[in-house]
Amino acid sequence: MSIPANLKYTAEHEWIKIEGNTGIIGITEYAQGELGDVVYVDIAADLEGISKGETFGTIEAVKTVSDLYAPCSGKVIEVNPKLQDQAELINSDPYGEGWLIKVEIADSSELDDLMTDGDYAKHIGQ
């Protein structure tokens, strides 16, 4: 199972890739595997901002529906438009084309308590 070293992780299985002041957020390969086949992603297209630890949408899979939790606070720049018609990208490419949202990070110190790849591997029992 892939756990990229260049990302930070939450206990709820979201990842964030930091590029300057922008964060790209998705769910981990482990999470999509636990969910099973993703059939729908519910993130409001007009979502303006997220707050660390708060839900910002849901992912619906064949087996269950799961909340999405923000790894940081910030202004939403983009919601992945491909997921509207291709939710399965989360299963096939969770760290690439299956990203969920892009945000302008409000406070980079909020990222300090996120897990490294090694911490996340321990968290999921790898």
C-alpha cells in the first residue's frame, strides 16, 4: 500500500499536499480500500472555506457513506470537477487525479500536528 512521504495525514485518513500556501486534499489509499467502490462524492461546488477538523463533504461508496474532515482551515480555491462524473478516480488514483479540493491555507501552523508518512503507517497498522 502506498503512503507517499511528501504528504501529511489526518487520523481520519485525509492527506494534504502542501505547495507553497496551497493545500491539495484527498483521502488515502487505505481509506478508499476500506470504503470499497466509491460511487459519489458530495462536496458543495460553491464551498467557500473549510475549518480544521470540521466536515466539508461526504464520500458515498457501495458499502457506506463517510464524512470528509479538513486537515487545515482555509479558503477553497477549487473542488475537483472530475469527481462529479468520475468518483471512481478516488479508487484508481487517490493521490493523483482523485484529489478532492484545493485550499489556500489560512494558518500553516495547523499542519504541525498532522502525521508524517511513518506516523500514518503506524496509525493504520502497517
